[in-house]
Amino acid sequence: MSNTKVELYHRKQCPYCKKVQAVLQEMDLEMIQKDVGKNADDLEELRAVGGKTQVPCLIQVNDQGEKTALYESDDIISWIKTHENELR
């Protein structure tokens, strides 16, 4: 994996989250996934980084510990496909 750590924040019943997860499965990729519906700490972390609790959200953490949030399932899928080699 690259030097960029990624985490997918989701809710179990969210259809847009399932769309992203299906792409990960199709591409045989794994990443840390946090269900904000089950863990209040994860929900607060999502709010702290991205300013909102919208899911799906891909949080990227660089080597300096800086976190950036990417929302919208299509944007997340596009990012995953662009960075596929880094995620393997």
C-alpha cells in the first residue's frame, strides 16, 4: 500500500456505501472500514475531519498525519480506480 492510509466510513444500510463496497469487492481491494452506525467514536471522528457525518466518506491520512475527506460514492469510486495500484 502507498504512504497514504485510507479509511472508508459507512453505514450498513446505506445504498451508496454498498455501491462503494461492491466496487472494492469486485476489484479485490481491502481497506479499513468504519461503520458509523455502530461506533459513536467513529461518527465523531468523521465529523471532526470532514465537518459532517455524510457517508460514504473516504478519509485519507498522509505521512504528516493530515486528513482529508472525500464524499460522494462516484467520486470515491473514481479515486479508488485511479489509485488501485497504491491500494494493493
